[in-house]
Amino acid sequence: MDCMGATTVNPLNDARWNDLLLRCPQATVFHTSGWLDALQRTYGYEPVLYTTSCLESPLKNGLALCEVNSWLTGRRLVSLPFSDHCDLLADDDGDGDGETELLAQLAEHVRRNGMRYVEVRPLRSWGDMTSMGWQPAEQFCFHLLSLDPGLDDLFRNLHKDCIQRKIRRAEREGLTYENGRSESLLQKFYALLLRTRRRHCLPPQPLLWFRNLAKSMGDGLAIRVASKDNRPVAAILTLSFKDTLTYKYGCSDERFSELGGTPFLFWKTIQEAKGEGMRRLDLGRSDMDNEGLAKFKDRLGAVRTTVTYWCYSNSQLDEVHRAGRMTSMAKHLFPKLPDAVLAASGRFLYRHMG
């Protein structure tokens, strides 16, 4: 049963949302209550679910968003903050009318409430969004690795020189491997993250974000660390939901890059994911101008596609991503900041970036 127009509910308080996630093949870890709860705990973003289903009916569809209310970057809706992608979910028998209705209702909400914009991050097409007044905002490379082949085939599909050779180097060097979600592993991960973000002239995500994510995701989160003689040299953080493992964060000590710590960790991740019955490794998005990262994911054997984010805006699109431009202007400062100040810059900026 569909209602006239869209209704809104809090997905953290509505059991029907979890039921839809279990039914819908497009659901990912970014739709889960764990991800939404961590966003709310860390940044104060209030989640809201738009649906054409009535309150007394099972959910037939739903689009999860968070409201970001910032004096620096404006008031807006994002689906979803810090997620690589977040599709509108609908039962397989949906005819597409629900998607059109939800997009129209979101545009009306932005106009009526004087918001700057609403942004959505679909992996798949939602029809002719341009005709409804939506505009493409940003594009990214997206990589997905099928884990259906056997381990021998997966290893053969790795780039022989750039990945296979480095994995063997890591094994010869005696790199050790840890996997878990303890505070000790989190501290190792975060120390490497600070180093990596400084190297890339970017603010680090706040430590509180990772603590809240670990608490909210539970066993669905894993930190993987490679070390040489008890010194951490590389780390990645992954999230799991249903039969997909998602790589979300990675960091390393560039002084030990020749040891092959990062390829070693990805191979360990692939092996463990296969052992747990996972069918896909979601390697996430890469900036279009970061060809080095995109090629690394290519060399893992993943398939590269393009993801387009869409905005309906009350402002000019060149004003939409003001926080990103401010971060770019501050890039020359980040490498010079002490760790404590660098971490504080991340706590400030990420609250406004969404």
C-alpha cells in the first residue's frame, strides 16, 4: 500500500527499515543502522527515511538521508554523509513510480524549507533525473571485486609485478598480521592514518568517529594491521554486511612501502572474506584525478565503473561543495601541524563537510 506523497520516519527507530535491508539486494553497509548510528553519535546528524509506504504498511521503498545543519556550509540533506554510495532501496516488484515520487518530494522539501541542496549518491540509474531538475554534482571511480572465483584464480588475477611480487616480498620480510577491533589495533590504525593524511595534505577523520563506528558496527567492523618487527607499517579498516565486504579506510607508513604491507593486507582480506563466504569486495570510490589509487584497485582485479552524485540545489552548483574548497585552501597547512592540532582540524572540518 502506497500513501499519497512521501512520509518520513526515523530509520533507527523503525524495524521495517531493517526488514527492507534484508530483502533488498541493493542494500549495503551504508544503509545499516550501525552506519547511521555512528553518524549521529559522532556528528549529530539526524537520520530520516523518505518512503511512499504508509506508516501501518511494510516498507516498499526508502531513501535514507541525514540533515547537515552547519553555519559554515549551510543546511542540506545528504544520502548519506561519508558514504561512497547509497542507493534508493525498493522491492523488486517496484515500477519506478516510487523513485520519481521520492525525488520530487525531496526537491519540494528543499525549496519549501530554504535548504541549500539535497545530494544523493546512487550506484544505479534512477531514471531521467535531469528532467526533474537534478544536476550531476561529482563523479568518482568505483571498484568492485567479485570473490566468486577460487583463491588460486583470484591470486592469478592480481597484477604480477605490482601486487603478487609485493605480497611475496611481505612474506619474505616476515610481516606479521593482526585482525580485530580492539583499542590497541585502533590506536595503531589511527597513528598510521594521521601520518597518511598529513602526507596527502588532508585532515584526518576524528578518532571518535572510528570508536563510534566500532561500537555501532560490532563484529561487522575489522581493523587489519601489518607490522615489521612490531612496528605497524600498513592498516586497513573494513565493514561487512550480508555477502559484501567493504574496504573503507587505508593508511600506511611510507618509509616502509617497499615491504609490500598494503598488498599483503588486501590479500589477507581476500582470503578471509572467501573463508567467510563473502561474494564481493567493495573497494569504494576514488577521486577521478587520483589515477594512482584507481590503478592500484585495477591491479587487484576489480572492475572499474563511474559513480555520479546528483544534487537538487537552491544554489549554484559551484557553491555546493564549499567545505571541500576550504579544505583545498588549507592543504598547505596540514603537513606542518602537530598531531594534536591536525586531529583537531579534522574534528572541526568533518562536522561541516557531511
